[in-house]
Amino acid sequence: MMTTTSPVPPVPSANGQRLPFLDWVRVGAFGLLILYHVGMFYVTWDWHVKSRHVGHTIEPLMWLSNPWRLSLLFLISGVATRFMADRMGPGELARSRLGRLGLPLLFVMAVLVVPQPYFEVVEKINYADGFLAFYGRYLSFDQSFCRGDDCLILPTWNHMWFVAYLLVYTGLLAGFLMLGGGRFLLLLGQGVWTRVPWAVLLLPMLVLVLLRLTLIDRFPVTHNLVWDWYNHAVSFGVFLLGYAIARNVALFDLLSAKRWTSLLIALAAWAFYAWYGSTYWRDGAPDPAPLLHIASRVAYGVQQWAMILAVLGFARRHLNRSTPLLRYLSVGVFPFYIIHQTLIVVIGHSLTPLDLPVAAESLLIIALTVAGCFATYELARRVRVLQPLLGVR
């Protein structure tokens, strides 16, 4: 029987009830990540490679998912880790995740991620010595690829930072469980959430807003493991919360009942945040008033949590059933995640000289990326040596 070594493993039952809706959320969140990274090829924000059609057009849509998509994945990771921890000791949990995630992380950093920084230096600093010469410098930890004061740190994990962080968070959780902290997390998960319905909306939202207000300036998101404290506070926090609430089926039913309220709050916050970004985050834009700047950060935190609740609520109501497609994708989602960004970078860079219309170019990138993801997954299923390297066992 084939099982997955996805960074977010499939979610089993809670209190005797199946929770396939959480697997649909997990698959959907990774699918959204593919579209988001295709979008990064077209927006004005810094990324590895860029289309000739760069502009502001889709940036409001990017802001629609930007605050919450990865926090949702960390929360689902916490849920799945809870079920793993319930059937194994803390030490076994840490060893299991190290083996299942560590080997793909090292393989991707050493091999599959390399085209991303290569094409980045080709586009940004006109590097012309070819891929093999770059690969030799990559493996030698060369730090001389710079544009001004901005230098690439090589080797890099790029999009695999999520896996690296999840490994660290699982290790910290395992240590906490060894010290007897599991009881505290269980009490947290069964606490006020269902007895005081507004608490599940307001309390985590308040924490996320406060973190945004106090930490983001000092510790902007860098994916540098030792200096990414805002990101750690948010991601590790929702990871622990997911662990705590994993078996609280009544809470998921509450989220289903409040799904429209959560969605409306999230969309209202996004509308303000998108307006603020479109008005003040462009070249030549005026400096915002201090209170308006604070309001934008409040809106970010509000949207972040309210949209997570809305996604969980709608999924609980409409997607709480398993299908053959879900079982197939639940195994395939990690190989998809491993390869998708490299495919986007290589395909996007290769299509740029053709100067295609933006609609044709973007649809072709999406289609070829998805096809490449499926091909990678099917290859991993059939070639035994690739299975542990690409997250399929």
C-alpha cells in the first residue's frame, strides 16, 4: 500500500468521524500555491525570473491569498501531526518526520532547486558561463552572485523553506511533548472555542494583528531560519493551534455554521488591504498617514484568520467526503510541491523570448507546470529509488 510523505500528511479521523475535508483543504492549498507562484512571474514584486508582461493588474488577486495561504498549511500540518503523535511517542514522531522530510529537502536543495537560482542570475546579472559552471559554484557555497548589496545565499532551499520550518517545528513540538506539555495543548484545543463561539474568531485574530503590528518591521519575512521571527511566531503559532484543535469536531462544525460570516469579514479586510496596497505600494505613491498604515496591518491580520476560518467552514460543509481523486492527490501533493516552482521558473524563462500574448503565455505556463507535476509524481511512483527523494513511499 502506498502512503504519502507529504509535508502535510493526510488527516485521519477524529472522535470516530472522518475528516476528508481537511485533506481537500490541504490539496487545494497546494494547488493555490502553484497559481500564486505563476502569478509571481507577472507582478512587480521581486522574484527569481520575470515575464515581459510584468504589471500591477493581478496584484489585488495575489493579496487575496497572500496573508493566509501558508498559515493555513501550517495549521493543517499541526492537525495532521496531532494524529501522528497520538499513535507514536515524541521521539518516534521526531525521527519519523526527519526521515520523511529531511531526505527530500536535501535532494531538492542539491539538485532540483538549482535551476531557480541559475536562471535568476542569468536574468538579473546576465550570467553567461552556463549551467554546469554555475552548478559547480553552487555546490561550493559561492556567495559572490550579487546585484548591488543583494547577494544570493547558496545553496538555497527557496520554496522548500516550508519543509525546513516544518521539520524544526515538529522537533520543537516533540521536545515540548517530552516535557509533558501535551496536556496543556489538549486543554487549549478543548477550551473556550465551542463554549464561546466568537472566541475562535477574535482571539487568534487579535494575536495575529498584534504580531503584525509589533514584529513585521523588525523581522520582515526572509525565510532565513535564524532571523525570521515574525514568520516563526505566526507559523509555529498556528501549527500548535492546529495540533490543539485537531480532535475538536464540534469546533469544525461551528466553523461550518459561521462560514459566511467569516468570509464576509475576510473579503471586507481584503478590499481595504488591496486598496491600500494599490494606492501606497507603487513607485511614486505618497507616504500613507501613520493611522492608515496601522489600519492596513490590522486588515492583514483580520483577513489572515477570517479567511482560514471561512476555508475550513466551507470545506467542512461541502467537501467532507473522500473520493479516488482525493486519495490520488493526497499522495501526489508532495511531489507536486517539490517540483512546481522549478518548473515555473524554467518554463517561464524559456517562453519569454517567444513574446507571446500574456493570456497565452500564462495559460501555457500553468498547463505545462501541472503536466510536469503529474509526470514527476507518476515517475516517482514507478521508480523505486526516486520515491524517498520525491516524497512518495
